[in-house]
Amino acid sequence: MPLRLVFMGTPAFSVPTLEAIIAAGHTVAAVYSQPPRRAGRGMSATKGPVHLCAEKHGIPVLTPSTLKGADEQAEFRAHAADAAVVVAYGLLLPQAILDAPRLGCYNLHASALPRWRGAAPIHRAIMAGDTATATVVMRMELGLDTGPMCLVVPMPIGPDTTTGELHDALSLTGAAAMVKVLALLEHGRLSETPQPTEGVSYAAKIDKAEAKLDFSLSAAEVHNRVRALSPFPGAWFETGTAERRERIKVLRTQRTDGNGFPGTVQDGELTIACGTGAIRLLDVQRAGKRAQSAAEFLHGFALRPGDRV
């Protein structure tokens, strides 16, 4: 019979999985999500995508700031869940929470574990120039993404793939993978494989300082940095006079041949020299404006061959 579940997630990445397990006929007793954040000009409290999705389906939503307290843990146990499904929730689960569901807690992680355990696996895989990744469903343990794997779905990463594109693809394949794992769990046929002990790496959160482009790096490294940070937070460079500098966000680039002092504009197509090779800017965004092609950008911004950025 269908499982009784608690779903734990917050951002848009998690929504397809919540929708998929509802469509599969499982009962979602409660959804846990991060508390609404204050945002926008009015700094009004804004509910996350999972929170809104749960409300659409009439599912109770809980937004505790911690799960370490006895009251929070008792409330979680009261759901009498067969299992918990965790997708980019944002809080670490203490042992008492992991032990509460009858069949355990299952996490969807967007990397080929044990590579890129942690907070930003999609960004880090692209930034490192990885050519493949995966979605993994694992049974959770107390360690950071250390649990045994129940299902691994490989996915290639193209040479120009951005984090936004890979995020959306992994979100959909992950939803299908979780539904398959829950079906196996429901019928007592789920098996597990321990993670390899070799190849462990950690995907630290993206620091704001990493978004500033360093054209002294190779063209490959600059290209990977741009696509890893596209669309958010967005890699950027500054240009203009000493009195008036403007930050330009770079959303898409292309590696190309070129030489010259790093950071020098090479031609009228926004080719910029790097430490080795060059990159051509394809899509950019000025502060407060919409994203636009390099050709559109150059119609309204004077950036000429020989200029330095």
C-alpha cells in the first residue's frame, strides 16, 4: 500500500519530487520547509517554492528553525511516517529525526557521490570542469551525505552546460528516481550500496568573492567559472573609468583562440584575452537591466578593442 511520508525541502529544485510522490499516490502527512525569508523592497516575508506547492495541495507546512529541540522532535514523531523524503531542505537532521520514520529518511543529492558531498554540488561540478554527474537517492546517516546509495542515475555535463540548465535536468531525473526508490521501499525490495571510500570531495557554498572573474586564469577556467555561476549568483567583471565603474554580469561565454594581455578586449565581438586563450562573451547583463546578447550590449555600451576589463 502507499507510504505515509514526511517531505522536507525548500527551493524550486525540490518541487518536482514533491509533485511526483503526490502523483504516485503516496500520502504526504506534512511538509517541512525553511521559514519564509524577508525579501524585496518591502522586506516582506516570502514563502519558498516547496512551501507554496504544499499549500496548493492542502498539505500542512511546518517551518521550524531547528530540529534539535525535544518539542520539535516529538512533533516530527507524531506524524507516524513510514519514511521521510529530503530534497535540499537546508537543515541538518539530528539522529532523533533520522530514527523517527519506520523505514528511514531518504535524500536526493545532485552529484556522483562520494564526489561533491555538501551544499553546492552542481556549481562545483561545473566549475571543476566535470564531464559527468548524477542524481543519487541515499538512505541518510548522521554524516554529511555519507549514507548508502539506493539508486544512481548518471548524467553527462556538456562543455557549455550552465548550472541553471543542469539544475533543471537533475531536478526532473531526481524526482523520477525518488518515486522509483519509494516503490521499491513500499514492496520491501529496496537494496543499498555503500559509497566508495575513494574519490571523496566536498562542495562548499559559493562565496561572493568567487563571482569576480580573473582573466589571468586560462580560458577554460574562466569559461567554467561563468557557466558554473549562471544564472545565479552570476560571474562578473568591472569596466569603465576610474570615476565611474560598472559591474557587468556574464551569463554565457564561448572559448576561442586569442592572445594578449589578460583582460584585454580583442575585437568588436567581445572576445577577451585570458591567461591562455580567450573567451567570447555571448550573453551579459548590466546592473538593473535585462540579460542581453553581446551585440545588443555593444549598441549601448562603449567597450572597444584594446580596452581592459
